Amino acid sequence: MLIVVDTNVLVSALWTRNGNPAQILSLIQSRKIIPCYDCRVLQEYHEVLSRPKFGFDAWEVTDLLAQIEDEGKSVIAEPLDITFTDESDRKFYEAAKHCGAYLITGNQKHFPEDEAVLSPSEFLEEYMQQGN
């Protein structure tokens, strides 16, 4: 199963180790789901997760990003002619549409209405319904 993870889900997963975002990160780490990304997505992950205000250890961010790169699927997403509330979210949607992946985000209102754009809890429910 292919997914694209919005940065806010990774932040939540690192903050709260037993919530839904952390369960999604665990599924990535156990290779049960495959994250898709492009260079813009990785750049945002690195920039945001490295912000001092979050207080994440540098090794933790480096290890997480290395795992996403190693286990994930790199794509070169086609630009989409869609208006976004927050243009910085465009890259996640474009990557997800390019590879036919679910987009997991805590900010669904920032994305076009699309059945493949799910909250972490909705994704986990969908994952379980598919017999995983």
C-alpha cells in the first residue's frame, strides 16, 4: 500500500509515541506500507523536523528520513492545475496523485476533496478494512 505522509503527521508521530501518527510511522518502519515522496517533500520534512522549536534530536530526524528514502518510493510528480488553500501543501497532493497513494494529513481542509486524502485515524481504519 502506497502512502504520502504530510509533515504534520511525522511531527505528531515523533511527539506522541502511541498515537495514530506513531502507528503509521511504525507501519512504515515495519515495511507494511510504502511512503512515496519527491525531492520537495523530503526537503520540507528535513526543514520542519530540524526546527529547534520541536526539539527533535538530529540523529532521530536523520534516521527517520534515511528510512523513508531507503524504504520508500521516489517520484517525480507532474504539476496539477488545482488551487490550494495553502500552496505549500501542493507537493504532497501531487506526489500522492502521481503514484496513486493515500495522502495522510492532519489538515484535510488544506487539500481538495478527495477520498484518498485521509486523517491518520481514517487511514488506519482503511488499512484494517483491507485485511492488513
